[in-house]
Amino acid sequence: MPKAPVHGGSAAVATRLYVFDFDQTLTVFHVFKSLSGWKGEYPVRIPGPYAMTETGQVERIQALSRDVFRQAGGFASIAFGGPERIEEVRSMLSLLKSNGADVMICTKGLVGPVQLCLHELDLLQYFSQVYGHVGDSYGTTEYDQKVELEASASSSKFLGRKEQASWGSKDRLMMQLMEKQGLSCLEAVLVEDDPEEIRRASKVCRTFFVREAKGLSKEHMATLKEMSRPHVVSQRGVVGVGAVKDSRRRCTVM
């Protein structure tokens, strides 16, 4: 990718790679933990049986959408905060793509449930890749063992592939993606609610911290949209896009 021209020690740079966390970043609560039966505060009660495998969680989401959350538009709609917020997320993703950005997900959760939720909301089209865990890497429940034998073809198509789970750590993945795409520190951002992931990635690329861990807000999304437009960069940092710092070792947005 050609670099922006530099004039007088500054250049116009736009963010070209966005890697989003899923749980509590794109969603408003932790999908994996809620489906696994972990204790926590969720906007709605997620009833059992609980699942910890990729197939089990995909099957459980489909069952919840047919039954418990049918009137609310399905499980995915609940997880993303309802119709209004879903459209806000869609608007953000659409603008990022139209401005030429590559958009991906990297989650510590399971690929299958992520891809299913995005598919049900017609959001999967905006992501070039979903990285996460696959199979039964977190163990199994009795429900998982049962549905593994009865899984439908509609569930199997959302399951992740081996290469989607071969990413190691988020900071390492960011380095690999940036190198592959020929991007500088200021052209890639990790959007994340985990402060430890932010700390690690801040040595590699720009980071955007979703501090409240309740999903991206309107204000967050507005800033991420603005980052996809060219902005002036000097040796002292970035002009006009949030609280940005840039150096060889640290490149933090929020």
C-alpha cells in the first residue's frame, strides 16, 4: 500500500485496519460467558442448559432465538443492545468499509457463535476475517455432548476453521496483519475492552479502549468513524482525533 506523502514533517494518514474484540466491545454483554453459565451481570437472564463448545453455543443461540428471545428479535439482537444500537454498529462498519478500511474480529470466545450472531444481524458481510477459538478448547458440558451428536447442517456452516484459531495473541496478530498489509503504527487499531490486551497492543499499534466494557457507545463509534478519514500526523502525534499519542513504542488512541 502506498504511503501518504509527507510535507514538512507531517502527513495525512487514515486508519486502514480495524480489529475489533467481540464480547463487551461489539456486544453489550459477554456472549461466551453468558452461554457458558458464568456468573455475571447481564441485561437479560440467559437460561440454561449451558454450553462451552463451539457447536453447543451455536445450537444454544439458535434455540434461544426460536424460543426465549423470539419476541425480542432473537439472541443476537439482545446481545448487540437492540435494533437502534444494531443500526448504529451497521452504520459505523459500513462507513469504515466505504472509506477503504479492512475490518476484522479477534476474540477469546468461539468463532461459531460470533459468526452466527453477525450473520443473523446481516453484519458478517463487513468483516474480512473472524479470529477466535474453535471446537471444545474450553471444555464441554452435558448439553454440548448431546448436541454434538445431533448438530444440524445450519449450525455446522458457522463453525470456525483451523486457520481462524492460529493467531496466538492479539498483539502478535496485529503485528502479522500490519506487516502483511504494509501498514504503519498509525494505520492499524485494536478496539478492545480488556485493559491488559490494550497494554500489550499499545506497543505495536493504535488502541481504542472501551473502558466501561458494556459495548461501544455512540461517542466511541463516532471517533472510530473519524479515524478512517485522513488526518494530519506530525512527529509529535496526531492532530484532531481523540487523545492520540504516537511513538515507536506506544501508539494509543483511548
